[in-house]
Amino acid sequence: MGQTLGCYLGFFCLVVPLTVADWNILNQKSHNGLKISLKNYCKSWRLNVELHNIRDFEVVPEECSEYIGKYVRSTQYQVDSEIAIEECLVYLSTSCNLKKDGRDAWIFDIDDTLLSTVPFYKNYQYGAKRLNLTALEEWMDKAKAPALDHSLRLFNDLKSRGIQIILVSSRREHLRSATIDNLVKVGYHGWSSLILRDSANEFVSVEKYKSDVRRELIKDGYRIWGIVGDQYSSIEGLPSAKRVFKLPNPMYYVA
């Protein structure tokens, strides 16, 4: 079950005796006598990724590949994402005292926030097969990633309110042209700034890179009302926004 399952065992340490030599999730029961089925296990694994209890995993557990694939193509994934976006809109309508002076700002991540990488990860067992970064960048360079419709709706709403939209991605600078082409092709246009990683910050953690970007934006006078991302590294770290919103993504973890 690999390294990821080793991390997940920590979650079950109070439920499943670790002294069992031949540990198999299909043979286990909780202290209450509830059988731990494969479906239970994979649902709980996904939930604990979103709760940030499971971190730093390199691959999705192989036995959960089919479940994760079904989830990211499902109505449930769409509903989970839609509710997150609805909360953004409620927050905008009730809690944001916008100054409308050109310094109200909102930050988006790109991959699996504005654009979907699900078509790419389909060939990588939805995260159960170890990622080939070169292959991912070659796919990104083709500029064929579809839009996430719920995010496009929020993007256009923010634009209509006069909020400056700033895109901060961990994509590398050499993908700038392809990224712009892809975004415009699927309906995103009118953002204020697109910030990608260059040689100066290529090897720092994503959380530090994005925190440093926010620090510079605040120094420039921007009020960051919100951040939307699919990874905790996109929304954690200081300085932060007044509110942060996370979209579901159980396919990979970026620190």
C-alpha cells in the first residue's frame, strides 16, 4: 500500500491494532465492531486530506485510485466545489467593505482552482501513479486544460465588482504564454496580474513563495479580501487574506 498508506495508518492508530502482522483494511473492525470496508477507507482518506490531517503524501493509495477518479468526475465533486464558491459570494456580499479605489484584491491559484488537471491525472491513476513533472509541464504547454465553471463564475463576479484579480501560481515562468492562452481560451480574461515562479524562488516551498508574494502586494497597498486555492500551501502562511477558501482536491499534495 506504499508510503501514503503508512501515513494513513496514523489516522487509524486508535482504531486498528498495529500489532497485526498481516494488516489488511478489508479484514479490520473498529472498537465498535464496524467493519472497515475499502469504500469506508477511501472516503475517510479523502476526507482527512481535505481536513489537512493527512499531509505530504506522494501518491494516492493505489487501492483508492478508482474511488478518487470517480469522485473528481462526479456530481459530488461539483457540489463540494460549488458550495465553496457560494460561500465566497456570500462573504463578498455581506462582509467586504470594498473601497473601489483600485486596491481591493482577490487571489486565485490556477491549477485545480481555475483550470482542471483531471484530464492529465487520468493517465496517472488520479494520483496513485507517481507524478512525472516533465510530462505535466508538457501537458500544460498544450493549453488544453478545461475551466472549472464554478470558479469562472466567481472570477466574473469579482471582476464586475471592480476587484483586482491576481493569479499566483506555482507554475514556472516558461509556461507563461501557454498559461495565458489556456486561461483566455476557456473564458478567463481581465485579471490584473499573473505571477509565476522564476529562478529566484523556484526552490523555496510553495507556501513561502506565495506568502512572499502576498507580502509584496500588501506593501504595494493592496487589500487582499480573499484567496481561493485547492492546496493549503496556497492559502496558509503570513500575511494572509481576510478570508481564505479551499476547493477540494484529493489527487495530490503540494507543500
